[in-house]
Amino acid sequence: MLSDLANMNPDGTFVFQDINTPVDKTTAADLYRVFSNKTTDSRGREKDLRHTSEQIAAIGTQEQTAPRSPPRYDPVTGELIRPLQFKDEQPVPVLSIGVEADPSEVIPLPVIPIPVPIKAPIRSLAYAVGDARKRVTLKTLALELLMPANTVVMFFVLLLYVLGYFTTMGVATYTERFVMTVWPFLIVNLPMWLVLSHAGCVIEDTGPDAIDELPRPLRNFAFSEDILTPLFRMLLAILICFTPMVLLYRNLDPANPMTLPIVLTFALVGAFLFPAIALTTVTGTTILNLRPDRVGSVIKQCGIAYPASVILFLLAAIPSTYYIAGELLFRLVFVGPFFERINSPVLMLPLMMVSVYLLHFFCWHLGMMYRANHDQFPWLAQRHVKTDRRIEAGKLKIEDRGSRVEN
């Protein structure tokens, strides 16, 4: 550099000592005076660090520069974020061709908004979640049962129907020779109990759990949660609704012409109450919700959907009971051309298929009614009402004071 020429010899070599040595005019006395913590200098003169009147008068007259903000970078890409240049907001006048106009006047131009076409929603493909997932309603329930996953579930339940039919026929055939009655041997009809347990699981999954799909047979194979508990709840509803009908049927004289109308009347009453009682026993959390006024309120809250549930129950229960436990529950032997036809394999399998379909339709229908109306059911242990402990403590203190005054 040109500043180094003074430090170079004529032959081009560098001089080890600078010719122009910088001289610091600051003395030790000056440093002592500035950095010492005393109010006087070395000669005893008082330091006066106050501003002069000229310095005070010059405040504000100098140009103030805005503090410079540090640069900002994008936290993801690391790119420097540059400030955007805003367009001048001052309107520019529009001049017509060949016409001189005052630049101060602004001629507004009408702007016609361009309509933006509304795009149709794109249908999602598989594994849809949230609002994209198809919701099951009472109108689409009949078709939803025919979906592949639900059809597989109903196929295995149909196998339980067939096994239950042959178990019932075998028990009824080989026990009536040795004992007078065979209905206590229902305990060995294991497929029937599994079907009832599966029905309780369907009501739980489609109701409180809000699952729009049939559960697997026996669900997760947990003995207590998936087999015993749903079975007990369904049996409790059956016993409450149909025990009077069974007792009358077992004790009244079959030859009496009034026996059949009385038994049918109690059977229809039990069938009318069964959907509400089954919904309460399976999803009601406590047996106290089986009080008659609460069951009546459940029927009232379900509205027009409740009669449809009763019809579905009758259509599903009559053929199911006949094929799975008819020979063990009733003393009469079903004979005649009609029973011979429905017991033939040509009609028996289709009727069982329809029964399985209607059973799942009925249970899923109960679950949908629960989802739509459970917040209006007058059930106990459904919601927690928070109480302020401070208020409760204040009430207790007031009561204690009142009792002390009385004493």
C-alpha cells in the first residue's frame, strides 16, 4: 500500500522500525484524572463534570439517526429477510388521450370484480378422517351394514346361529328321553350366549364409543369386558322384560282359550319396553337408571325412532329365538307344513341370514339413538356437576355457628 512507502528502503526491503511512530499525547496524569474515583485531580483541583450551558442549548439541534435494527433471517431456510418496498399510496391521475387534465384531479375508473369459480370439494381416498369421513345416519345404516368389513362380522355370527341351532336340536332330542323338561339345559348352548354377548358389544361400540363399524365377534376376547359383562347386561334386560311372559306361559293351562291372548299381551309389552331397557342396562352405567320413570323418559326422548326400534327387535328376535332356543324354551312341539318348510335348509339359511342382519340393524339402531339423545336422558352418573368447595365450607361454618347459638 502507498502508506507503507515510508517504511521501505530504496532497495525494496522493509524497515523494522516505523519512521512515523504514532505519539499518544495522553499522559498518566490524564488517565489518573479520568479514571480515578476521586472528585479532585493530583493537584487538588475539583473536577467539574457538569455540562456547560452551550452543550445544554445544543441538545435536540443535532440530527438524530434512527437506531439500526439487526438483520433478520428465516428460521427454516436461513435466508435474509428483506423489507418490502411499499408502493406510493398517492393516487395517480388518469389522463385521457388528447385531453389535458389537471394532475391534482383523480378520475376513478370503475372496476368490475372478476367472479371466482367455486371449486367442488375433492373426495378423499381411503383412510379419511374428520369431516371427510362418511358419517353413518339412520338413513344410511341399512347400506352400511352391507360394507365388506361388516359383512365379514355378520358371516361369523351366522356360523354361531347354525351351531346354536344344531346344539338346541341335539340337547332337545337326547334329554327329553331322561328328564321331564329340557329348558334348564340352555346353559350348554354356548353359541346362543356368544350371540347375546356380541349384541351387547355392538350397542356399546356404536353408542358410547361412536364407532361407525361393527365390532369383531367377541371384540378383543377379554373375558370380563367383551364376553361376561355384555352378556350379563343383555340377560338382565331380557329377564326384566320377558320373565312375566315366561311365568304365565309355564303356569297357565294351555287348553284355556285365554292363555294365548294373555301371554301374547305380556310378550308385546315386554317387546315394547326391551329397546329402552336394553339401552339402559348396556349404556346406563348404573342399575338405578332402570327406575320406571327414567325408562319412560328414555322412550320419550327417542321420539319417532323408538317404534322403529321395537319393530326391528320383533323382526330379529322371533326367528332368532325359534332357531337358537325354540325347542328348549317352549313345551310345545312345532309341527305342521309351515314349520317343516322353515326348518328345511333351503329356507332355514336365508331366514337365519335375515335374522343376523336385522339383529345387527337393531343393535346399531340403539347405538345411534344413544348418540342422538343421551345428553337428554335423566340418568344418574352421566355427568359431573362441579361444586365450589369454598361455598360448601362457608355453608358448614354458618351451620356450625347457628348450632352454637342455639346451644
